[in-house]
Amino acid sequence: DSRGRRWIELTVEEQRAYVMRLLDALEVTDRDKRLKVARAILYLAQGVFDECDTEVDVLHWSRHNIFLLYDMGIFTALLELLSMEIDNSQACSSAVRKPAISLADSTELRVLLSIMYLMVETIRVQTEDDRPEWIAARETFKNELGVISFHWLSSSPLYNGEPFALLLFTMVTKFCSMNAPHFPMKKVLLLLWKTILFTLGGFEELQEMKVRHRERLNLPPLPEDSIKVVRAMRAASPPASAMELIEQQQQQKRGRRSRRVLPLVKQDSLDTYNERDPFKNDDARDEEEDPEDTDSGIEGEVDPLDRDVIIQPPPPPPPLRPPTERVNFPKGLPWAPKVREKDIEHFLETSRNKFIGFTLGNDTETLVGLPRPIHESVKTLKQHKYMSIAEVQIKREEELQQCPLTLGEEEVEDTAAEMLYLGMLPNLSQYVIALLKLLLAAAPTSKAKTDSINILADVLPEEMPITVLQSMKLGIDVNRHKEIIVKAISALLLLLLKHFKLNHIYQFEIVSQHLVFANCIPLILKFFNQNIMSYISAKNSICVLDFPHCVVHEMPELTAESLEAGDSSQFCWRNLFSCINLLRILNKLTKWKHSRTMMLVVFKSAPILKRALKVKQAMMQLYVLKLLKIQTKYLGRQWRKSNMKTMSAIYQKVRHRLNDDWAYGNDIDARPWDFQAEECALRESIEKFNSRRYERNRNGDFAPVDNCLQSVLGQRVELPEDFHYSYEMWLEREVFSQPIQWEGLLQNP
């Protein structure tokens, strides 16, 4: 009855009836018919764009239709089709034999994954005008994807109460093991990232969870909200030192510069990017930069933080900004300092040794015999003492390991992160290795090898381009495709690390150890060992082809010139996001790990990280400076001397750990670098935690033993078949033919 009428004119009842018919048609055996129906559902999910006049209308109808589709149970039906496609061995084997895989090999999978992605992403994002039933649907869907088992698939061996993310992880490992080279990896990774973002929560939810968790453990509140602090930070070069001003004047006298020395103007952030081309002659400069980055003296320093200090008259302030806005810098340092319990113990131990001549172990209260300034120092240290959730968890784990009987069973909360970890644990190393393989294949510094995995299966057309225009468009598509894969993997890994760390420190440690053993540290450094400014400002997108713009507006004719011009934005936020995520992952892997910090030194990360400081974005600078801070003491006096600007930037932007001599490196000779011993000790703690918490027969040693003769003899014992044929011979040989000396039993041995 709704034929010939437009979708947006139908009543909700008529729309539901139509979706019901589509749902029935999805169950036909004919593949082509199924694909046609799936495409009709995709069209609804994309917002019936043919009937809309503006982009806002498309987005409105897309949202309306997706909640309708979810309510009608479309996601369930799609999931069954997806698992059928994954297990389709015929498609897999024919793809393996093909010399070149193209878009045509993954049509069904791409349609299914596109609908699922639209559903997850649309339902995940909250808007102000959400109806009450939509808010309820969001919670239900979140639980279905994350914690509650898919009861409607309980017959399938694939789903025994596992999160949906595990199915997608399986697709990733199948693809990387070359068993299913036709899987559209970009779509799988995007769906996987958004599913984990939805079920576990993003950074804002993580911060709230952290605050609640600290309250439960009776820990003092966090000194500040890190998200707000980073948002308020401004990217800026440190001020020029007097020494350098003298240096410049001398150079001017020698006639090295023909221009007048004018006041130094520092470039503050991305919005003043237009003042000059920041990566002009970049490569030439990078080659000049010392190979080992051991510049001599201030004159030799080519500091990335200074590259953007421009010698020219100050530009007039932009008319839109009030003149006072530039001066409102936050007073003081951005972060409250932190001190660990260990630091106070170490400080008191050193002080007691020096003044009294003996130590009191872990006692942090007794200050007898110590001079007044030490009392003041201890008071200041205790004021800034910070106890992390991880320290509480490690302490609790030690207690549980020592007293397994008296402390009883541990109450483990069934959070979404716990369920995901439980599902991932058996194949964790495979998942990690697969993700890193994909990251390596998509990294811009990777050369295309014939034997590496082909991540372009879902971007290459069947017919290769003939014209220049077609090949330019394909080139942009391929680069964009790689950028999206890097974005999804970097965000996914960071989310997993952060959520597992909050859930239990040893869950985080096992994932990070797998990452380290799979060469994640050199891989990320390899990623940054490129012209980072050109990566951040890459223009690998064609605006007129973006959805929903392309379906609502008239398509202008694409020309080689318009493609070359790219879009109007100065920065590729996608690539900036990926870079920040990768730096944060590197920070997570190396923080407090001496042996991994030494890996940063051994892989010569300092010059690579220094080049990344060219990007004038506060958050990115912060994470680069953190990585430089932890290795500063190992880089030698000469490096510190020639990089004083970087040192002062660290001082301004990175949190201070009182008593941390990061800038001096006094104790480095006393600390041997034994990578193996540190990692083995950590692995042992992780394995003890996993076996105590997740093994079925974990308390085998402490299980009660039945030692009552009556009940033991009364138990029925399953005997093998051949026993019945030979037991008489056994009795004759072992019992009756052996003489028993009863007297021997009575005598004392």
C-alpha cells in the first residue's frame, strides 16, 4: 500500500510494516536478493537522501530510521548474516587464490558493516532532542554489545556470552593470517573502535569512572581534571634566552644576516599557522640536524621549538580578538606536583643514612634526630603525596597471593571492560600482533612490499584507472584509507590500555607487554620518523565527495586542478588525532619502566621526538615533552646543554614529580639496564594474577580432601575395559604369588 509514496510521507506504522517486510526478505537463500534487501536497509540508514533537500534533513532522517531499524531487530539479523559471511569458507578460499583482490570481493561484507557502523555510531552519540525511548534504546544496545550475551545466538558456538567486539577481533586476526584477504579492514577497524568506544566509554566517561573508583577505595580526590588542564594549555615556543639574543647580534655584526634584528615574535598556536610555510626546506634542515642529535653549544642548536620564532615585525593583532586575550596566561604551572610513597621512603632513607647512620625501612613517620629542614621537606612531600588506583590494586593482589584461604574469594565486578578482557585473554597476543601489523602496513613511512598484508582490498577498483584524473582520485583515496586505518587502530589501542588500567593494573600490563614484545615502541618511532608537518597538513580528502554533501548538492566536475588544490582546511585533524594517540600509547608503555625508557634511548628517539615538537598544538607538545623528560637523564650533559629550550618547555608543561632529578641524571650509573629481568618479573606477577582470577581449578592445592576410609572405598571408580580381562592374572602375579612376611611388620624398622 505504500508503493509509489515517499518514505518521509509514511506514518511510523507504515514505516514499521515496510521494515518488517525487509526483515523477512533478509532470510531468503538467494545471495543477490539478500544483497538487494541489505542495500535497501543501508539506504534507510543513510537517511533516504533522494527525498531530502538539505544535509540537515538527511541527518535527521538517518537518525530517525536507525532507531526504528534497531527497534525492529535489524541489528540482530545483520549479525547473523555477518557471522555467516565470516564463516563462508568458499569466499575465503577463492579470495586466497586470486592474484589481485578488489572492491568486488567484499560487497556483501561492506554493506553489512556499513549499516552496523551507522547504527553503532548514531545510537552512541547523544543529542539534546533525543526522545525518552531513544535514551532507553541506547542503554539496551550498549549492554547488548558489551556485557549481555547475544541470547538469540546461543546455539552458535561463536557466541557464548562474548562481547560483539570479539567477533570483530576474530575478523582482524583472520585477515592478518591471510585466511580471509577480502575482509574490508578499514570498515572492520572503524566498527571495532566505535563499538569499544560505545561499550566501555570515551575519555570523559573514563575520567568520571576514575573519580568514582577513587571514592570507592577511599582515596583523596584527583588534584585536577587532566582533560580540562590540557584543553586550557597553549602551544608556544619558550622565550629566547639572553645568550641567543647576543648570539644573533654578533652574527649580524659579522654580516651573516642582511636583515635588521627585530623583536622576536613567537607563534602561539595552530590558528596563526598562515604566517609562513613551516615545513619549507624541512628536509634539508633535518639532514643538517646532527645525526645523533649531539649539537654543540647553543649556536649549533636547531631546536624545533624555535623553528617558528620569526624575525619580523609583530603582526597586527587579529581584529576579532580583544587585545587583552593574548596576555591571559594561567598563573603558575599547569599541574599540581605529585609524590609517590616510594619517593618519601627513599628520601627519608637517604636522610637517615646521612645524619644518623642507620635506616628504619619503610617507616615514613619517625623523624627523630633529623634536622629541621628535613622535617619541612617531609611535610611538603606528604602534602603532595598521590596514591594511584594501580598501587592499591597491586597491594591488594599481593595480599590475595599471600593469604589465598583467609582472604577468601575476590568480588570481581562484571564491568564491560572485565567481560572484554575475559573474552580477549585466550588470544590476546594474536589480536595485538594483528593490530600492529595493520598499523605498520598503513604507516606513511612503510614501503609497499609484495609480501606484506594488502590493506587496500576495499579501496582498489576492479578496473585500474586509465586517465590521470582517475589515478589522482585513487591516490587520494588510498592515502585517506591508510589515514583512517591508523586513526582507528591508534584510538582503539589507547582506549583498551586506559580502560584495562582502570579495571585492573595487571590487565593493562599484559596488553602493554604484548605490545612491547611485538615491537610497538620502534614501530611508533618509525611512524614519527617522517616530515611530520606535511603529515599533519596532508590534504587527502575530496570535500565534494563527502557524505551527505555529495548526495544533496549538484556534483561539480572534478578536475586534476581541483583535486590538487585539496580542501580549504589548514590541518588534517584526523592525522593530528592519530599522532597524539600514538604518543599517548608510547607514554603508557614506557612510564615508570626503566628498561623500556632505555629502549627509547637505544632507538635514538630524541631527534625524532624533537622534530615532532614543530607541530604547534599544546596536547601533542605535552606528550612529546613527557617522552623527552623520562629519557633526559640518559642523553648526557652535552645534549641537555644544547637543548635548554626543550628543557625549559618540559619544566613549563609537564607535571613535576618532587625529588625527581630528571634534568641531572645523578644516579644513572647505579642503575643497570636489565630488560629481561624486569619484563620477566612483571610477566610472573601477571601470570599469578591471571591464574588466581581466571583459571577454573585455581584452588586445586587447597581443595578439601576426602580421607574417610568408608566413603573412599564406597566411591564407584570407572575402570578401563581391558581391566576386566586381565585382573585375575594381575591378582595372581602381584598378590597371591608374593609371600607376605607378617613378622616383619611387627618388628621395629
